[in-house]
Amino acid sequence: MSATRQYSAFDRLLMMADDALTTVFGKPPGTGRPDPAASVAEGELSDAERHEAGALMRVNHVGEVCAQALYQAQALTARDPALRERMRRASEEENDHLNWCAERIDALGARRSLLNPLWYGGAFTIGACAGLAGDRFNLGFVAETERQVVAHLDGHLERLPADDGRSRAVVTQMRTDEGEHATMAVTAGAAELPGPVRALMRAASRVMTTTAHHV
């Protein structure tokens, strides 16, 4: 019977660095689901509509960079192996979102945020702190984050050009998945976060989305 490999602290550090670089600069592996935009015809967009759609999808891409950092950090600090596995599966679905957003940004002739390394580092730090606070708080952070993301995506569905069916298809599937991640966290025993923590999360999200819309 083969022994389970034990990774050293240096091995884990290298894997974390690889995850970070792949998230920020590469194309991380996801679940293999097809891109929701692939089956939707490209709409006729004006230059202004294309610019706005590109900016909104850049914001969504930044959100997925942050989601990867959060899930990777929270999985690293989770005590329960079952919780780590849930985080890993959710992370794979978030990788789908990351790749779909990147492809849509390219198709719209837009660019990704220049601050992605900063977004990743900040989100990883926050995720690690949430994980170190305990598994129930860890799950509570996931649930609240995903609820806020669903509300954010609802706003983007209202703002995206009516004829940009491809971006809408991507955002709609993302919204469905994020809602399921929130439900997963609650079902697994998420603690309700204090009101000031939720308010601070909303404020940080506004700073990120406003900045990423332009940079």
C-alpha cells in the first residue's frame, strides 16, 4: 500500500505561490464546464456599450481573483478536512468564473485590472484571518461574501447592455453558483457575522469595484 505523501512547509509554500501566479496571470484549471457565452450569439454593441460591458466584466474578473485568494487561504487555515474539501470544490467553480470572465474581457477588447496582484494579496490575507478565527466563522465569511456577490451580480445584470447576451449568460451562471456556495456554507454550520463586520465587507467591496471599473 502506497503511503500518503507528506508535504513540507516549503512544498506548501511553492504550491501557494503557483496557485497565486496561475490565478493572477494564467488560466487555472476549473471543472471543465462549457463557457455559458459559447452558445449565445454576439450582439451588436456600440463602442460605448462595449466599453461599459468590458469594464463590468473586468470588475467581475477581479471579484473572481479575490474569490480564488479567499478560498485558497480559507482552505489552508480550515481545521476540518471536510471543510477544506468543500472549499476546494467551490474554488474549482470559481476558476470557471475566472476563465469565463477573462475570455469575455478579451472578446470585448478590454483589459484585466492592472491591480490584480494587489487584489489577490489583500483577499488572501483576509481569507487567512477568517480561517484562523475558526471554521464556523470561516463558513460565515463565505456565506456573507457570496450573498454580497449575488447582490453585486444582480446590479451588473441591470447595467449590462441589453444586447450583450454573452456577458449576461456568464454573469447569470456565476450568480447561480455563488448562491449555491452561500447555501453550502450555511448548511455546513456558518456563524452569522456581526453587523460591523458585514458593513466593513460591503465598504471594502465598494472600494474594489469602483477602482477595478477604471484600473
